[in-house]
Amino acid sequence: MRRLSPVAQKPISTGQDVVDYLVAQHDTIRQLFTETLDAADAETKREKFTRLRAMLAVHETAEEMMVHPRVRRKIEGAGEVVDARLAEEHDSKVALSELEKLDIDTAEFSKGLIHLQAAVLEHAEKEEAEEFPLLTEHLDTEELQRLAVAVQVAERIAPTHPHPGVESATANFALGPFASLIDRARDALRGAA
């Protein structure tokens, strides 16, 4: 079964492992940071940052809605790992939200983006080293595949801008669709201008 995801513009896969899916997204995020920082002009930098911002917002929301709660529920003693990742995600949302307010052509923006890059990449490494192995150790292949689909579906309703303070699954389910609607309308209006 293949459906299109409006966020990623990729088919939703029903046979992919959630860890492989999320690690591939981490690779895309790494690449988008590099492309944004290396952009030759302001227009290209803005375009790359817009893609990066949306990818980060959608990716983290989907993890907060589907992955972190599953780890907390299914794996005894994993709460500390999840709490640490949620705190990192909150800090990144705050930093990303502040970056959105800055002129993209300033040194302040570039410096902030470099700091965000370091934090996000460290966060991704910790997920890959601490949280994702728990998933592969405690969930069977079918569960990992179902979780990948759940993440991809969550991405469809995820906001495209950071919303610090909305890191729990409950808050994301309650506020996420509304925030997503507003974010996507705002994105469309900016694209039409």
C-alpha cells in the first residue's frame, strides 16, 4: 500500500523499519543544515532554511507523538532516555523559533544556525545510540514496520513550524492538528506572496 505524504512528498511505506526511516531523515536533516549554511545567496539560504525548518518541526512532532511514547510504554526503565530526548527537542524548538525571527542575511542568524546544527546533530546521535537500539531490541519486525507507518501518518498532521512547549504526545494530538493547519496556511500565503 502506497499513499503520498504531503509533507515529505514521498510515498508512505508499509514495509520500512521505523529506525531506518528516522535515520534516513536524520541524514536529510544533516544535509539540509549543510546546504543552508553553504548557500551562495540569501534567496537560496531562505529556501533551504524553510525546508530545514519544516523537516525539523515535522520530524520531531512525529517522534513525540509516536516513537517516544512507545519507548516509554514498551521498555521498562526507558523513561529517562525519553525525558532527555524531549528536553533536547524543546531546546531545539526554542532555538529554531528564535531563528525564524532573524534576518537570514545576518551573522546572528548564521551563528544561531551553527549552534542549532550542533544541538540537533548531537540529539540525533543520542537517539541513534540510546533510543533506537531500544526499539530494535524490544520490538519485533512487524511492530517496527507499523511504527514507521504511524510516524509517517503523524507527519501528515504535524506543524511545519516549531511550537516550544508542545513536546508530549497528548499535547501534540490536542494542539498539533490546529497548529499544523495554521502553519500550512501561513506557509501557503508566504509562497503566494
